[in-house]
Amino acid sequence: MRGSQADAKSYALRLIEYRPRSRKEMIQRLKIKGFEDEEINGTIAYLERAGLINDEVLADGLLKHAVEK
């Protein structure tokens, strides 16, 4: 085990502060960091409930950014 649920959330929040992340990318980054599936699933659920990861909103934002260029 890499850490606790709180460690996983803390790491995920640091990643999101840098830039928005997709659900898939967040799962991959947490796995690379060594967190267990239970910690990852709990963290993803927390982030989704809080509205901090939302693939649809992320895709819309990326599309708008690409169109503006």
C-alpha cells in the first residue's frame, strides 16, 4: 500500500491545481504513484461528487480552446 485515502486525495488535488484532468488520466496517475484500487476508487468518487473531475466539461473546454486558436 502506498498511503492512505487522505494521501490519495491530497495527491489528486495537487494534480488538479496544476491543470484539469480526465477521469482516466487521474486513475493512471494514482496507479503510477502506487495507490491501491480502493484508495483510487474512493478518491475518484470524491472528486466527481465535488465536481473536480468531469470528462464532459473537460472535453468542452478543450474544444473551445482549440476553436479559439
